[in-house]
Amino acid sequence: MKQKDFLIILVPAFILTILWVVFSIYHNYVTSTIKDPLTFQTIPIDGKFDKLTIENIKNRQRVDPLYELLTLPSTDSSTSDEEITPTPTDTQEPTPTPTEETIPTEEVILDEGLTE
């Protein structure tokens, strides 16, 4: 490509870039996220902390987990004189209750004579 061809591409690209930056700045200036009445209504947060509570948290006792499972001594069933028998469970099934038949709302309205 010739030098003239490069200028034909670079000059409009440079002008377009400059316009893009200018309009972006203008857009950010015109559209604010906080309206003026709201800026007067906002109240800054006080930096007051309850120092006693913070000191209590700092002075807490640190507890580190052991990550070990304690095993309980098991009793050997062969040395025991008692036999373990399973507890019987209730096998009674629930009985279904009859339900009332629902009446469609159209029939109710027609029966009352409210509609044609």
C-alpha cells in the first residue's frame, strides 16, 4: 500500500477515536447515578464501634478441632447373656377417607340465576 492509502485509513480512524472519547466524557457528565436531591438526603455513617464487644471477641478462647473420632468401648455380644430381639412394628395401613365431590363454579352461578 502507498502512503496515501495509509493516510486515508488513519485520519478517519483518529478522528473517530477522538470523537468517541469526547462523547464518552460528555455522556458520563450528563448522566449521573446520584440525583441532586438524594445527595442532600444521604447521611454519612458514623465510625463508632462498641469497643467492649470488640475486646470480648478478641479475648475469646480459641478452640481448635481435633479431627479425631473417639471410639467408645464396645461390648462383645458373645459374652453377653441377653439376646437382642427386634422391636415389632405396627403394620396397620391407613384407611382412606371419602372426599366430597366438588361442584364446578359455572353450575353454581347458573343455578343461582346470576348469569344467562
